[in-house]
Amino acid sequence: PCPPGVSLLENLGVMQPARFLNCTFNEEFKFILLPVSYGAICVVGLFLNSCSLWLFVFRMRPWNATSTYMFHLAISDTLYVLSLPSLVYYYAQRNNWPFGEWLCKFVRFLFYTNLYSSILFLTCISVHRYLGVCHPVLSLTWLKASHARLVCAGVWLLVAVCLAPNLVFVTISARGNGTLCHDTTKPEAFERYVHYSSSVMALLFGIPFLVIVLCCCQTARRLWKPHPLSPPRPVPLHKRRSIRMIIIVLLVFAISFLPFHLTRTTYYAARLLKADCRTLNAVNITYKITRPLASANSCINPVLYFLAGELRRGRLPHALVPRAHLALAPRHWKGHLQPTGTAARA
């Protein structure tokens, strides 16, 4: 927040000229919005992702390529939501961080690790679906669980290497009787941090976003377009479910990832260009509002596991219904509860 007599730019950690000394801004909304939203995301996200991991590990073996990507996505989300209680405390205490510098670095690192690993795993799922639908012959060779495991290892390695400088940039600083845990860096290194952050955004968000849009559009077009030799008929249920998954992936980007990156870029640019007080106030508010939206992907991602993959293969009902009940179920039910044929291997 900006106490009376403290400028907004000073509060943000920027060395300001004299014309900004009277620029003050009240961030009281942040001390309600962030603790409440992060607390809700922690509770809901931990429950959903814990259930997802339990299903993946104990009820859905063996995994196919899509399940492998979704399992790693659930690990990323679970690690992130476990870090949220410290941020809930930090913002509830009005920007007072009592946990030390390395935990501050680690929590900020986990936020961006979850953000960009989620983007990359969703990209992998979209490319996987695109190849399976548009290039089925090629997919028989390349879309295997063993290849997916290698890709996941590559994703974790790429994210770790790209985000390692965050552990150097992020720091803490004393302010009055409290301690700030910066989500960027110290003032003298801010310009270098913006250049680094912009490069990471282009590599881990810009390129994957373009890939996802192209893959989703081509996949939806192929699924919706009827075969030229077949008579006109309604779109089959499994194709409608695949199209629904494509819509959900695009919605995740539209709700969680795109607003956050747009407002963060505007926020950084306003600070670098020393924008006027009113502009800086506006971009600061919008940036703070979109941070919980970016974190909310930890709650949205589990929807993909059920609507996009496991339900269509019939594994989720089989996982949730006890084996003793399956043994007593009518024969025509059992056929719908068992994964069969190509769908079970997709």
C-alpha cells in the first residue's frame, strides 16, 4: 500500500523524479482480493488436484500419452497451491513477509513454474490431439507414452533453465517494521529484469499460444467437417467432446493466461517509461486483478482431465465405481465401463 506521504513509485520500488513525489495510491483492495482469492484457489485446487493425482496413480494405469501430460500438469498445480498459504499470510498481513529471502524466492519461482509448465503441457496436449486427428498415420509412430515421458522431462528442464534467473532477481527488502517480498526485483535491476521477463514470455507464452491456436483451429475444423463420401449426419458424440476440450483449452488461455501477460506487460512498460500517475494507478490495479486469474488455472486444469480425456475413454466411471459393484452390474453396463479398442489407447 501507499501510506500517507509515500509515493506510488517509491512503494513499487522505482526511483522517481520530483514530479512523482505527490503520486499516491491506495491499494487496500489488494489486501482483500489476494488473500481471499488465493485462499479459495488453495482449498479448491488442492482438493481437485489431489483427487486427480490419486486417480492417475491408483486407478488409471497404464497411462497413455495424454494421461502422462495431464499427470505432470496436476503435479505442477499441486506444488503451486501448496505455496499459496504463505502468500495468503503475506497479503493478509499487509505486505509483511516473515519467512526469509529464500522462501520468498522459492514461492515466486513456483508461481512462474506453474504458469509456464501449465502452458507447455496444454500445448503438448493440443499438439497431441492435432496429430491424432489430422495425421493419424504419423501419430501411430510418435504419439506413445514413452515419447510423452521424454517430452515432459524436456518441459520441466526448459522451464527450470528459463526461470532460474528469477531465483537471483527476486529479493526482499525492509519497509518500516515489515519486510517486502518483491515479485520482480530491486529497483536498480528492474530494467534488466523486464528484458529477461519479456524474453521468457515470448518463448514460454507467445510461441506456445500461437501453436495452440493453430492446432485447436485445425483440429476443430477437421472434426466438424464431414467426410466427403459419407451422408450428412449429426456430429458424433466423441467428436463433440473433443471439440469441447478444444474450447476449454482456449478458454483457459483467454481467462487465465492472456489477461495476465497483457496487463503485466503494460505494467512493466508504464514503470519503465515513467508514465503519469493516473496511468500507473490504472495499470497497477488491472495487473493485481489478473494475478488471481493466472493462479486460477490450478483449479481449471482438472476439468480437462475429466471432460477431455478420461470420461471419453470410459476410465473415470471405472475408477470411481468399486470393483465389487462392477461385478454385480448388468452386462450391458460393463461394456460401457471398460476402455476398449482404439479409444482406450488414444
